[in-house]
Amino acid sequence: MAIFLQLLFTGLGIGAIYALVALGFVLLIRAASVVNFGQGQFSMVGAYLLVVCFNVLGLPYLLSMLIAVILMAGFGVLFAGATYWPLRHRGGLPVIISTIGASIFLENIVLVLYGPSPEVLPGLFDSPGIQVGPVFMDSQYLSILVSATLLVILQYVIFEKTLLGKKLQATSQDKEMASLLGIPVAMMILITFAYSAALGGLAGMLVAPVLFVSVGMGGLIALKAFAANIIGGYGSIPGAILGGLALGVAETMGASYISVPYKDAFAFFMLLMFLMVRPQGLFGEKISEKA
Amino acid sequence: MKLLELRTLTARYGAGDVLKGIDIDVDEGEIVALLGANGAGKSTTLRAISGLVPHVAGDILLGGKSILGQKTEAIVRLGISHVPEGRRVFPGLTVRENIVLGASNRGRLSRAAMDREVGEKFELFPDLHRLRDALGWTLSGGQLQMVAVARGLMAQPRVLLLDEPSLGLAPLIVQQVFKIIAQIRERGTTVLLVEQNAHMALSVADRGYVLETGRVLVAGSPTALWEDPQVRAAYLGGLAAG
Ligand SMILES: Nc1ncnc2c1ncn2[C@@H]1O[C@H](COP(=O)(O)OP(=O)(O)O)[C@@H](O)[C@H]1O
Ligand SMILES: [Mg+2]
């Protein structure tokens, strides 16, 4: 039981990362109908920005994170300008291809700047963690869980309790109708890109001390986040969160109880099971069917 | 006074003009009906006014100033509110949220002003009051149409464009919708009303135009259109039915 609880804690921690990336992914699907294959690279770029601010420039850790998150929001706007804007009237596929291109471009730029050897980032806290009953709570996993919870609450408040949130939702449900009401649709989409990039970047910064910072770190995270999306229900926001958490727990348990080398395979096994048995995922969307 | 003028307006989506040079005037305070068979170009006319058709030529004047080529969001801010075909109520937002978003073309409204205006819409559409927290996708066709019109009125438009508000509604609900259109005009809002239900449309309109494959076939007062045998035979089939 102690081991189970310990694995549950670790699994939820890693799952929270998948959930944050999956959330950014879903928001872009909903607001701009963009399937962004560069979502994982947002995490990679975010982690490298933290390396620059903290390791290179020597700024305080929290300030470094804050600066990196703000830079990521700006980066999201640039990314939108390069991959989405010129192709926005051409349907989904050209944009998907251009996000794939951008993700390859980003990895290679970082490779040129930083080389293939991974960078190391310390955790947010000096203390290794705290013992709570049978579970040792690693401080970095704890920061991931707390940050992810706060972000989900923040996002809920923004989307459900503010007029801006309602305009973002309206844009994601029917762009043409939103523009007929005078909602600045282009601005809403840019805000979504900025937010999504900041979210992905923050996920990368949070997971960096656990995983190392490497050029390839985004690819696997993005695949897991995509799987989380399908498991949770394509395009569903609660689905992205629960799907991410479920995936993190499943792979951590699978690795421990069944086989470590197959850790990554569990995620994709779970994805295949869902596609076969419940393709609409945990939260099959009613709204998109109706619209 | 002429509020909205279309001057030899042409419009196309791809190849081939859908509107082939139409002239339409809407005076301040009028209800003007735009009639015609399915595919005549009625919706395209409204969409061109709102800046939703990619290729337009000729001119569109609002209060004497050209709005041709402006972005949709800018056109709404100038005071043209468009309630499109199919209602397009946001399915994942509540009735109240849908109505509130109708004021997006205006500056920031105080909470008190917003509550007052939404309250006025609930007076105009009493059924919506009890549905204020229902999500868009749960509503019936008639309810959706009322939300769409209430939302369109929140823009405080100089001209309200209504595209087939009676489509798909039960006769009793259609009567209700037209009663509300008459009420809207009494409050001073100008309406350009697209309808296939010519009988109902001409009963509230001051003037009408009949479109045929992208051209204005005839225009005139309801009685004149009523009595035009050619129009009667071909386009106002609704007369016999109604
Ligand atoms: N988005 C579009 N793309 C291409 N053609 C269109 C589009 N919308 C309408 N059309 C064509 O334009 C013509 C007029 O359509 P429309 O304005 O919707 O007619 P109405 O509203 O009078 O029924 C039709 O032949 C229709 O096929
Ligand atoms: Mg039509």
C-alpha cells in the first residue's frame, strides 16, 4: 500500500505535466481549430529560457520563471504569426504541416545554440521533499502538483467568470458569429496562442529538474499529451486534465509493477485500448456534435 | 433619410457573381423586406453588408459613408447588427451569456447598465427569462431565434439585418416572431428583413424587394408587390399558403 501511494503521488506529478501540455493543445483546437504539433516544443523552449535566465544570467529562480513565462507568451504570438496566420483561411491540414515544420525548426535552432548534451536545472526548492505518512513527497513533484492545480483554477476563473473568457469561448465555438457580434476574433486567437505557449513553457520549466533539459524533451511530452487528449475526449478541457493525470499514473504504475523498459509503451497501449473500446474518450463532446 | 444604400452591388464567393449589381435603399425607421426563392442571393446580400463575402464591388453606404471593404468587426461597431441564417446561438454558453456578448461592439458597459439592458430583453422575450441559465444547445428552434434576436438587439444597432427568422418554426411561433419585429420597429430600429415567408414579411414591411438569381426583379410597397401578377405567380407562393 505504501508503495502504491508513493507511485500514485509520482504518477500524478508527471501526469500533471501531461495535463498542462494537453490543456494548451485543446485550447488551440477549440479556439483556432489548430492541431499544434509544436506544443511539445513550447515546453522545450520554455525550459531553455529558464536555463538562460537562471543558469546563464544568474537571476533568482522565481523571477527567472516569471520572465520565461512572459517571454513564452510573446513567443506564442510569434509562433501564431509564422505558422497559423498566413494559412488561416486554408483549412486545418496546411496549418498542421506548418506547425510540424516549426517544431523541427525550433529543435534545430536550439541544437545549434546549445548542442546535444542536456542541461541541468535545479528544483524550485533546496529541500529534497517531505515525508507524509508512508509517502515521500519530492519537492519538485509537489511544486508541479501545486502549480498545476493553481493553473487549472486560474484558467477556470478566466474562462468561466470573466467577459474575456466568454469571448474566448464564443470564438472557439463559432468564429464567424463572434465577429458578427464585434468580438475581435484575431485578438482572441492570439491570446489563446500566447496562453497556450505560456502553459506549455511552464510545464517544461516544471518538469525540467526531473527530466533534464534537452532538445528532444518536447517530443515525448507532446505525444503523451496528445494521447491524454484522446483518452480524455478529443477537444475536451476536463478530459485533457483527467486524461493527463490518468496517463501519468498508468505509466508510473506500469513501469513499477510490470516493466520499466516498457514505461512509455503503457501510455500508447492505453491510447490504443481507448481508441478500440471508447474512441470518444472519457468526456465525449456533446457540444461539437451539436454545433 | 437614407440609412443604408446598396449601389450596383456585386458579390461572388468563387467564380461567377452571386449578386449581379443590385440597388437597395433602406430609410431610417423602415422595415424593408427582401424576398425571393431559395438561392436568389438574399443571404449573400446580408453577408456582403456585414463584410463576410470575400469579393464585393459596387458600394455599400451607411448614413452616406461607404463601409465597403471594412472588416466585419468594424462594420458591427458602426451599427449594423446581423442575425444570421440558422440563429448561430453559441451552444456552450448560456442564454444570458449569449445575450451579453451581443454588446461586444460597444465599449465597456457597467454591470448596472448591462443588467438593465439584459432585463429589457427579457421583457421583450419573457420566455427567455426562465431559460437564462440554459445552455444554447438545449434550446428549441423558437427559443434559439429569440436568443439570436435579443443578442442582435444588444448591439443597439442603427440597422438590424434579420435572415429568415421564421425558418423552421411552428406557425404560432412565427406569429410571435413577427409581432416582435413590429415591436422592434416601433422602438425606432431600422430592419432589413430577409424572408421566404412573403405573406408574413409583407404584412410588417414598409417596402419590399424581390430578388431573382442575383438581380432585383421588382421593388415597391407591399400592396404593389402583392398585386404584381408575375411576382405573385413566381415568388410569393407563400400568399396562397398563408
Ligand atoms: N459560402 C458560399 N460559397 C459558395 N457559394 C455560395 C456560398 N453561399 C451561398 N452560395 C451560393 O450563392 C447563391 C445564393 O445563395 P444565398 O445568398 O444563400 O441565397 P438565399 O439566401 O437567397 O437562399 C446560391 O447559388 C448558393 O449556392
Ligand atoms: Mg438564405
